[in-house]
Amino acid sequence: MRHLIDILELSVDEIDALIETANDIIANPEKYAEKCRHKKLATLFFEPSTRTRLSFEAAMYELGGNVLGFSEAASSSSAKGESVSDTIKVVSSYADIIAMRHPKEGAPMVASMKSDVPVINAGDGGHNHPTQTLTDLLTIKREIGRLDNIVIGYCGDLKFGRTVHSLANALSRYKNVKMVFISPEELRIPDYIIEEVLKPLGIEYVETADLMEYMPELDVLYMTRVQRERFFNEADYIRLKDSYILDAEKLSHAKETACVLHPLPRVNEIAIEVDEDPRAKYFIQAKYGKYIRMALILKLLGIE
Ligand code: CP
């Protein structure tokens, strides 16, 4: 039985195969319409979500399966003090596969050790978000045409932004990828990504506080919001929240072939006017999330 807690549990070949399956699902959805008949997905979301939960649910319905679960901790027995371990032990007797989001880093890992069915980490605190990374990789592959030989700029809250941590880990295994980390000093990418991932693998990277410094070089600009829910004090959040706002003028300095991604939700960091630019790919990115999650469900359930 396989779980997906960290993107590094998937080899590059496995990621490439998931992308291939997602592309086939996009091209031939009817082939997949009954693949998960009589299977159930449990979505256990202890933290808010729109895209991840609903795209998982849509994915399972489009595979012919069913869905059960909860969308907030308050409507589950965790509000009465039940542990994650006990919740998972019980739910794994009701469902064939579980997608779980939790504010505590490591909670999905603990869940996977107690579960009788595959567990997918749908985001754990400020740590990891592997299925967002699969979504991002599918989007880059479809929109740019490659995952090797790219320059990617990550901009915003790189400290708490779990999507950036997972994506940097994943892209570090592709060839000739240069990473530009754009953030205020207080929200820099965690040291462990630099020291344990980028340096040992010899990945070219730079850190800067200036969004414009590398703009003309970027193939992908990955914008992120400042993660209000992870701040200890509101004053720091207010001070940092509008550090970067991508607008049409700033984007005019980017390559014609660049693409702008964002895991969403957006707050202020991309001006609405950018939505009209053909390089803005964040809504199609959210759509692709459903297809890659369909591919992942099939893989973890062992369905061809
Ligand atoms: N990208 C993402 O995780 O969005 P949600 O929080 O809406 O699931």
C-alpha cells in the first residue's frame, strides 16, 4: 500500500507517468468514467479549502466513485477531543482512500501509520502540499512544454508557503532548473530547503527581495499569498501582506512565453488586470488539479 505524504516519495518516472495519465484523462475522459465504481474517497479537512477538497471530490465522482467526509474540524469528533490516529483508524474502515488536510505539520504522516487504506497529504501546516505540486508540474509541462531547462521565480511568503517547499523539492530533481526566491527578509525560504536540497544537488539558486531583478529571465513566475493563518501576530502580517503586487506593468518586463502560476487563493498579490494576460495560467492550473488528482487516485488504488 502506498501513501503520498511528501512529493519526494514519488520518483521522477512516477511523476512523469502521472502527468501522462492526467493528459490522457483530459483527452479521453470517457475511458475513465467507471474506473472507481464502488470505491469511496474520504476527504478529511481540518483546515479550510476550496480547490484541493473540491477537486479531489470532483476527481472521484468523474472516476465513477463516491465521496464522504468533512470540511472543518468543528463538524468532526476532533471537536470532542478525538485524536487524528483514532479518526483515521475509523475512517479507513469506511473508505478506500483518504485525502487529509491538517494545520499541524506531520499529521498526515501520523495518519498514514494508522490507516488501513492509502492516505494523501492535502496540505499539512506550513510544511508540504504534494498534490498542489503535481498540479503545478502538470501545468508547467502543458503550458511551457518541459520541466527541465527552466528558470522559476517563487515570490511572496516562502517561509510558510507549503506549496513552494514541495515544488522546490520536486523541481530540484529535473535537469538545469534555476530557482529565484523572491521574498522579504522575514519570509525567506527555509534554510533546510537550501542546505538539504538545493546545495547537495548543485541546483543554481538566488535569493532576492526585488521582484523585478530577474523578471526578464523567468520562464515561470510562481506567486504566493502571505499566509495570514501562520503568523503569530497580526501587525507583522499587515506589514508584510502587500510586499509584492504583480500588475500589468511589471509583467510587461517578462518573457512573452513566460507563465504566471499561483496555487490560489489570491488575496492582493496579483492585480485583477493580470487575469486578461495570456501568460496568466492560475485558473487553468486550478482546473488541472482535478485531472492530476484523478491520476493519483488511480495509482494509489492500483487501478490501471
Ligand atoms: N491551492 C490550494 O491548496 O487551495 P485551497 O486552499 O483552496 O485548497
